[in-house]
Amino acid sequence: MGILLLAFLIAGVLVIMLNYLGVLPNGASNWYLLGGLGMIFVGFAMATRYH
């Protein structure tokens, strides 16, 4: 569970960074930002329930 938690956090940050760099398909988009923030939110939600 710890690896999945870190994967969501890191993937969310990467998606946001790549969006601002314009590397993702279709250029910069608000949907990529929402997806990245959603992944970060899931990572934090998992972190609060991790024992």
C-alpha cells in the first residue's frame, strides 16, 4: 500500500509539471491539472488511512 501511495503522489506531481511544460498531448489543459490534483488527493487520502 505504501508503494501505491507514493506512486499516486509522484504521478500527480509529474502530470502537473508536464502539463506546465507543454509536453503532454493537446498542450496545456485544465483537465490534466484536475487529473494531477485528483491523483495527489487520492495519495493523501491513502496516507491518512495507512497504518
